[in-house]
Amino acid sequence: MSNPTLELTEAQIAVHWKEEDYLYAIPEFIAQANLKDPSVSKRFSLDNFPQCFDEYAELLTWFRKWDKTLDSSNPPFWKWFTGGTLNASYNCIDRHLKTHKGKAAFIFVPELESEPTITITYQELYNRVNEVAALLRDFCGLKAGDRVTIHMPLVPELPITMLACARLGVIHSVVFGGFSGVACGQRVADSGSHVLVSMDGYYRSGQPIDHKEKVDIAVTTALAEGQRVDKCLIWRRHEGKYLSNTPMVDERDYFMEDVLANYKGQVVAPVPMPAEAPLFLMYTSGTTAKPKGCQHSTGGYLAYVTGTAKYILDIHQEDIYWCMADIGWITGHSYIVYGPLSLGTTNVMYEGVPTYPDAGRPWRIAERLGVNIFHTAPTAIRMLRKVGPDEPLKYNHQFKLMVTVGEPIEPEVWRWYYNTVGRKEAVIVDTWWQTETGGFLCSTKPALDPMKAGSAGPGVPGIHPVIYDEERNELPPGRAGNICIRNPWPGIFQTIWKDPDRFVKTYYAKYCKDPESKDWRDWPYFAGDGALCAPDGYYRILGRVDDVINVAGHRLGTKELESACLVVGEIAEAAVVPVADDARGRVPEIYVALKPGVTATPAIEKAVVNNLENLIGKIARPKSVRIVPDMPKTRSGKIMRRVLAAISNHLPVGDVTTLANPEVVEQIRVMVQGEDPVVEAKDVGDDIRNFGDEK
Ligand code: WT7
């Protein structure tokens, strides 16, 4: 970081995606907020660490209270609330029955608008979870500590199954429904699950999808890796119907509703679990080597997601909360299931794609159900803005708080969310965190901190971020580096399942001050993201450290480049990848998708180049601008920059079959490389080869 040209570029980064003006929550919001006492910053300062987190643990109901807030005697394997016992299912269900058993826990909205909405009260949730728990225990022989893999779409039976596991202390491993049978099977094998819970089918863009067909593939894949699956439990999307073409396998596959008939009305006592017992595994979406099973705890995790759901999502008893994420991702685990249910919240759950049958669907749902807290990701916001920029104006939904999560949000997109979706009334929280971290790390406190488009905000209460350079120096505000967290917190994952060495190596080794040390201060958590702290203490996340393009020794954040592209009015989406260049090391190549009805012209390409040069500098001049029909995307909607980088660099694109739109990859390849595949065996360097990789 002593290279002066590097500093210059960082200054440029700060200039071209300039610090936006503050925006303040409206007085009505502030008046009702859960967290409006500014003393929270003092309460959660490092001076009060780790005791500050008792405030979150006290939001839970414990069978036995904890003896010690944090046992940090074996870094970095932190143990929170040791000596305490609790049950997650009890906290999410049973404890609400006394006060509001008739309240809706879930309002399920099927994708087909002709299908009725289904409401599940807390009492019904209790009944159904107990019956499933009885089945898992008595029919499958499962007990505390066993693992179960759940590969399901977004339907109420998914959280019901998760909570039934939690009731028994069984560790669930939910695999996102959009993943392939092979991906599921690998996770079954790694977790050592003997039971796989799945579903016959579900709806996507109005069409029934055969999901059960993945079960056979998963079972075969797991077996090839040495793991036998004894039982596959199959939920059905419609009672008495079967949406799959795959036959049920005798003595292995069972319809849930058939077996459940034997457990009608059964009640299972929630098993008191030690606070540090694992609650679930969540595999990070693996594109490279083996996926990592992030192991989350019961007490620390539940306390953390409950506390942050209360303070950052500002959930109150009377709120109607809708998180559009899939429960198959960490966002759904923490901020659909565990955090909100622990607070006794009404959750809206929508089965399908946000733009089905049209771009007004989310606003229609929100209006009809009275949703006042709305939670989604930039990718969805961009898509809704692209296909229906004026749709929100046609509905009378009213949000008090809106959430964005998952990737940096361009100020252009943020402003549409704020002005058009939220009507300048809703507070936005841009929450930065990860599968590994269990809950939020950076976000504004909605009633206390003003919003700033494009910035996540300061560390949330009790989270103390720091920016380091590659040589472990702490960087001052304005300098980009690696964002780390100085201290442990209750939501942090415990380890990588069966791979503690990889856990230490990936997240702690880089910035550990002394591997022999037993002091938590020597073990900052390395998040793997580039970030920049502004003088006001707000963090702007630049993306994964491998998403940074190094042009002639200058670091350019891809998000900054993309944001500049989006300023061009015709452009809906932009992705930037590094291309190896003899002279400059790396040059950015730009891929853009246009708004509907806009025709590709050289003028648009020119406008992009002009914007990059004008907003960032000549250093950002791209090799070329490619106007593509669509971006290659994962099922969860992330743009696969890795695939684009491979095409731009004439590298093999690898397996793209799990993408949402694999066909577009070949179209783009031909556009860039011509008809014949041009794959060159050259060593381009790790930054390009690993570019855009999910961890
Ligand atoms: C990575 C984690 C957190 C749940 C969903 C994603 C990026 C996440 C933000 C944000 C900028 C963000 C980071 C992080 N990210 N939230 N608000 N602003 N970047 O979980 O799949 O584990 O991905 O997503 O790069 O490291 P994940």
C-alpha cells in the first residue's frame, strides 16, 4: 500500500462512486422504532464485550440460563452462552401460544394467482411441527445430533420440517431447491444424512416443475461418495396429486401425508439442547472445489438473529413482514424462519418469481396482505425496475422499512427503490453479511443512523469492523482494503463441518496476530470482501476480494464500474470482468443488458465508454462493451461474472448447467469469440481464473 499510484486509484474509487447525501427516516418511523435509544452504541462498545450480547440472549426463553456469555479459551472456536440449554423450535413456536396462538405465522402465496392464499397460525404450526417431529423420531429413528438433508422449494412444509428437526435437536441441512440432484447428493454425503426430505414439484413462471426427479440423482450421487440414504420423505404440493414423473422407490420413498396419518395429534417434547449444539448446516454455494458446510449453533445463532431482527428489521407484533429470499439460503434461515418466528412475527411467503405473471405482482401482494416490511436483494430490485419501473405507482402498498441484501446496490438502483417503491417514506437498510456470519454485520440502525445510498453503514451493535491491507496494517478511512471484524459475536458459524483446519485457514489465518494466542483480540474474522470506510464510519462493500480488477496496478472495484454503466439510461444490467492484457495487466471488459424495447446501437457503447472515462478516469476505459441479450445467472439471480470472465479470456466456461439460463452462455461466447470455440491453455493468473467465484 506504499505505492503512490495505488493510493491515487483508491482516491479515484472514492470520487467516482461518490459519497451520497444523507437521507433521514421520517418522524413516524422514528417514533415507533424498537431501537431509538442512542445509548445502544455505548452498551455494545468493545468495553462491554462480550456481556453486551446478553441483551440478545435475554430475548429467548431458556430451559437453563447460561453460566458464561463467551468461552473464548480455544480460538477461533468460540462458544457462546455455555451452560445454557434451550430449544429453537420452542422459542419459535411454543412460547407464542399463550399470547397469540391464533396469529398467522405464515401467509403462503402460491405462484398461480388462481390458487388461494394459505394462512398457518402459530397453533397450526405447533400441531404440524409436532406431528413431523414425531414422524422423524419414530418412523426414521432420528435423534439429537443426527443430520437430515432437506431439498425443497419455498413452501410452508420447508420451515415446518426444519422446525421439526430443531425440536429433536436434529441438525438440518437445507439445500436450495434450485440446486441440482448432484449438488444435493454431494451435500447429503458431506453431512452424512441418512434421511432426505424433498417434494414432488412446485411452480415457476406458471409451470409445474418436477422436483422429485432430483431425489434419485441425489441418492445415487451420495452413494457414490459412500453415503447411503435410507429414507426419502416426499411432500406433495397438492394433496392427493403427484407432480412428478419419477416413480416412488419401494422401501425408500414415502409420501409425507401417508406416513403423517399415523402421527395425527402427537406431541413431542422439545429437547433441551446445549447452547453450543449445532442447529443447522448451510453449504455455501460451491462453484469451485468442495462446498463448505457452515455449522451454526443453537443459542448464539438464535439470540443473534432474534436481536438483529428486532433492532435492524424493526419487527413489531403487528407488522406484516415479507422477505422474498428463498429459505434455502442463509437469508431465509435467519430472517424468515428463526429471527422473525422467534419474535412471533407474521411472515409472508411467496412461492414464485417476482415478475410472474407481471412486474406488479410483488406490489399487488404487498397491498393485499398489508405488508409493511419488505426484504429483498439488489438483483430482484434491478429486475423489477427493468421490467416495470412505474409498476409500484399503481398500487397502494405502504412500507415502513425495506431491506436490501446480498451484493452492493448501485446508487441508481437504490434511489428507485427509495423513491418509487418506498415513496420516500420507507427506511432502507442495506445489510451486509454472509452465510458464515449468521446475521447482519453492517447496516444503519433504521431510526438512529441516516441512510446513504450505496453504503451498508456502520457495524451493527456489537460488531466492530476494521479495514486491513494485505500486510496487516489497519487502513484509515478512505482507503480500500480487506474488511475484518475485530471481535467474535454470537451469530458467527462454529466451524466448517468436518473441516476445522479449513475453517481456521480460510477465515482467521490471514489476520491472526499470534496463532498461539488465547486472546480473542488476536483473532479478527476475515470476511473475504473488499471495503472502504468513509470518514463517518460507514462501510461501502466493494465486493469479494477476487472481484477487484487490477488495471496497471490500479485497483478498480467491478461494482464501481458497473454503477457507472448503469447511469446510461438505456442500460438495465451491467457486469464487468477483467481481461488479461499484455500492456496493462488487466483491462475491464463490459457486458451490458438493455432495458426492454431498447435497440443496441454503437451510440450506447460509446455512452458507456464515455461514462467510465468521465466518472472514473481513462484507466477504466474498457477493452470493449458487449451488449448481450441477457446475463448468465444463477438460480438465485446472481450474475455469473466467472462465466463472462472465462469467455472474455478464452478459458473453459466450466459447468454451467446449474444456471438459470445456460443457453445464453453459448450465445455470448459466439458473440465474443466467433463460431469456433477458442480455448487457450494459458496461465492468466488466479484473479482471473477465480474471478467472480462464489466461495
Ligand atoms: C457475500 C456473502 C448475506 C446473505 C446473502 C448472501 C456479498 C452480502 C451485501 C451487501 C454488499 C453484500 C458480500 C458477502 N454481500 N450482502 N449488503 N452489500 N455486498 O450471502 O451468499 O454468503 O454471500 O455477499 O460479498 O461476502 P452469501
